[in-house]
Amino acid sequence: MAKRLGRRKFLLYGSATLGTSLLLKACGGGQTNQPDTAASPTTDSQAAATGGGGGDTIKVGILHSLSGTMAISETTVVDAELLAIKEINEAGGVLGKKIEPIKEDGASVWDTFKEKAAKLIDQDKVVTIFGCWTSASRKAVLDVFESKNHMLWYPVQYEGQECSKNIFYTGAAPNQQIEPAVDWLLANKGKEFFLVGSDYVFPRTANTIIKEQLKAKGGKTVGEDYLPLGNTEVTPIITKIKQALPNGGVIFNSLNGDSNVAFFKQLKGAGLGPDKYPVMSVSIAEEEVRQIGPEFLIGHYAAWNYFQSVDSPENKKFVEAFKKEYGQDRVTNDPMEAAYIMVYLWKQAVEKAGTADDLEKVRMAAIGQNFAAPEGPVTMNANHHISKIVRIGEVQQDGQFKIVSSTDKPVDPIPWNQYVPDTKGYACDWSDPKKGGKYKI
């Protein structure tokens, strides 16, 4: 679709497109009226999940922004998670029980994410939560999961520099997205980079990594600027880009949410086309292209592990199932695929552990799980991240991505960045208590 959307209409997309789905049945408040029975944080992993798998169903939480600036991206991730749950339930469920999803709206407000995570654990007694998009929301809920010794599955590429016992990360670490994108740009598009991002932890940390990588590989950072999340006042940034790169150069884009609408429209309006000013995005995928309008993005690039255009039997099955469930005009993208497969990886871990309630057993059983994913074969590593194929795509007129670069095999994840001096030489291994979340190699 090449339909142009105004800001207000764009922000309302999440509600408008999901009017016929299960999502809107409970996108705000809780699903039950049970009182909060947790008087203090729980530290025992089995006790923390009591009730989640003890009845006829296994309760899981789904926690994403169904409203606010991030709804453009997160509502579609919920669709993918619900599709996986539906498929699993139709195939017999998990350990003979059906999965019961309980949905909450983080509303693009990080304190709300924290509040809803605690509610899902303490009141609804879910055994795990599938959730978050931004690193700001993940950081906001991190202490909830660690203090209660609970479990979060997180589906979006991120900045790394974290390795929690209580989180399983199914999106890319920087060495599986950001770093390969920089290498490809240096080899194919230029040495001078202007960095644009939303003003929160992911873009700022990502750009710290990029600047160190450029120093190490002969590139140059000529400018760096940020917008508050949801802000659309992009004219000053475009002016700075033109001043810093008068003859053209690379724009590395880590804007999130609907700021991208104004950015790409005004970029084209200012005459900064992909021939001289190629943009590499790490948070723009098929869904965002569909809503912004492909005419504003044709010829620009994105780095992901999955594109809808991946040619494989597993992906064909996934795309067909998603379109059958939600409409033929819908598209799939990388965070949606990572969200879809994380439900299956959790299911496999529960079945190996023989329990959904004992989270310590499930955590250990998750390590080493393999899955024939739409993106290609994935494996959950001991650092709670998965091995993934790396791909770079160019936006086409139909809104899809032509894959212009791909690794031959999955790349192992490196959570602690090896370009940043403070974390160089460190790794993570939750299969060995002596190593844990951060140890010197």
C-alpha cells in the first residue's frame, strides 16, 4: 500500500487495523478482578509462577504498546504472538493444556510497562510474559523480572550490553544487525556517517557502538542528533544533515515509532534521495514501510534477520498463515517473526522441562533449543540470545525488501560489545553459574 497517512491517523493505526482481531478484546485493563496477593517480591521461581499452569490452561502474559507512539509497531507483534498461540492450541497445546493469553497495554509509557508486568505476575499468575519493544520499556520492567525471579521473552533487536538470567532475547544483538550494516555501508555506500535516532537507550547505545566501529574501520561520524520518542519536528535534523554532508553520505537511522513518518517524508521533500543520501534503518520494516508509503522509502535500506521476501518453505507457511488470520493486505516483518518463534521456543522448553511452573527448569531447558524458523534455523544460546542469519534489504516499489546481502549461516550472538572498550573481552553464559551474565573471556 502506498497510502499516505497524517500523524493522527497514523497513531490510530493500531486500533483501526485490529478491529476484527482478538487484540481489542482486552487492550487496556486486566483480564481478571483477582486481588493482588503478593505482599512482597517472590524469589523462588516455582512459587513465582504458581497458578499459571496449575489449572486447565497455562496462563501467559502479552505486554506491548497497544496505544501511543509505539502502537504502530507493537500491535503487529501481538498479532504474531496470538497466531503462534492459536496454532499451538489447535495442535494440542502445551503439556496437554491450552495456552491462555492475558493481554496488557504498556501504552508507550515505561512506568506503565513496569506496573503491568507486576500485575501479570502477581495478580494473573502468568508463567511467562512475551513483551516490550523499546529498550526503555525492557529496562523499566527488568527489575520486576529479576526481583521476582520471573521470565520475559523479548522479540526485538536491541543495543546489547545486557544479559539477564530472566530474559530470553529473540531479536538481534548488535553483531547480528548494527555492526554488519555498518560494514556493508562502508564497503558499498561511503565512509561518512550522520547518525539519527530517538532519544532513549537503544539509539544512544547503538550509536556509541557505531562510532567505535567507524573509528576502528576508517569511517567517520560527521554528525549525530536525536528526537524525543514520538516527536515529528525533523526539519532541524535534516538541515544539519545537509550541512554536515553537502555532497552526500550515509544516514544511519535508529528512529523508532511514528517519528519516521515525518523524517522520510521531509527527507524526500528536501531532495535528499537514496542515490546520494542512502538511509540504513534498524527499526523500519515492512509494516512501517506499508504505513509511511513505499514512495518515500524506495531505494533506502534496512538491516534485519528476516524479511517477508525470504524464500523458504517455513516462511511461505508463516506468511500464508498470518495473512489468512489477519487479511491478505497485511505484511510480516522481523520483530513479528521473532515474536512468533519465541512462543514456539518457550513451548519447546516447557515440554523439555516437563513443567510450565518451575521457571528454573524451563530456563535451563530453553538453552540449546532449535527451531526451523521462517528466517532460517535458530538456536537458543547459553547467553539467552539466538543465532540468526543477517540480512540487508533495499526497499522496493511494492513495499517489500530486495535482499542485497545475507550471511551463509546463522551468526552467533555477542551481547557484550567488542568495539566498546568497557565491555570488550566479556561474555555471558547462563549454563554455568560461575560465569553467569558477565565474565571475562
